[in-house]
Amino acid sequence: MNGHFGFDYESPDIWADYECRASPPDVTACGSPGEFDEAYVYLLGLYLGDGCLSAAPRAVWRLRIFQDARYTSLIQDCVRVILSVSARRAGLIRKEGCVEIYSNWKHWICLFPQHDVGPKHRRDMSLRAWQSRLVAAHPRELLKGLIDSDGSRSINRVRRPLLEGVKEYRYVRYFFTNASPEIRALFTSTCALVGVDCRRMTEYDISVARRESVLLLDQFVGPKH
């Protein structure tokens, strides 16, 4: 076994459920999941959080990731990871308050088979088996991608009246917000995989507030900038 979590990445059967969905199919130009690494898993998190595919001329697909314009480092991280995964450069379109990072390639539809008609929360966003294997091998990268796109790290301030006066304290917490039940379930299951305790706060909001779990996320996520 030469893969993560006991996966034999050289086995011809482990990636059998991967399909070239380009039109026309071209396996020689398509991605190979056996060669995907943590860069793909991070990009998958960004796509699931706040990304989409759009049809472009000549059977080309445009990957579009949206990021807050304030977070210049995260924007550059997205540009670099797109190049790493696809060997294609990304462009930027500046909009009010955000930046669209985009890249054109016929095979984005192969790498993100969750694409379909309608908003994500109204369609099946569960992972394919080959994607689940990659997430199991690189769970931290998926969490980072999800939080970098559709999550936040904030400081919660608390005031408590006591007999000796008002006590104030603050603590760091993470939030992940998404309307898709499959994506929320993926976030919580991946948190469990790396030992992060998370709690559902509202229908769409998940919180990480325990000190040990926040410190763990800080090791590979941290504040946005």
C-alpha cells in the first residue's frame, strides 16, 4: 500500500468510478484522480463553498470561485491552486465587494461532477467515491477550502454580571454556513475525521467553539487575509 489511509493509488480499480465528461471525451487531456493531491481537495472545498461551473463556447467549462475582495492572500491562493490542479492560469474579475477567480477548461466538468442545473441546496451535492477517497487522504485541506470560501473566524465577546461586577471575556470561534444539507454533512464528518468538535447552531450554521478544536483549526486555517 503506497497511498493514504490504506489506499493503493497504483491499483487500476480504485479510481474506476472517475469519468471523463468532456464533450467529446478525451482521457488523454483529462485529469487523473490518482495524480490529484491536496491542491485538488482544497479547490474542491472552495467550489463546494462558493464556486460554480458555467458553460462557455466550444464545449468549454468555466470554473468560477468567488472571494471577498478584502482577502488578497486567499485570492492568490485560489489562483495558485487552479494552476496546480489544471495547469491553466486563472483570471480575475473585480466586482462590488468581491472578486471572481475564473479558469476555462473542457475538463472542469470531470473534476466537479456535482455540477447540475439549479442552486446547490436543491440538488445532490454528495461526493463521488473517488472524491471521498481524496478527502479521506487530505481532510484538512477540504476543511480549509470550505471555511476559506463559506466560513469565518471571529472573536465572540461575552459580558456576564456577577456580584463583584461585570466580567468580560472573549474567545475565538469558527463558523461554517451553507444551505446544502450534503455540504454541511460533509463539513461535520470531516471535522470528526480530524478531531474537531463542531455543533449545529441554526439550520444552516455550524459552530466550532471548543478551545482545543479552535486551536486545531488555527493550525491549518486561521484568520482570513
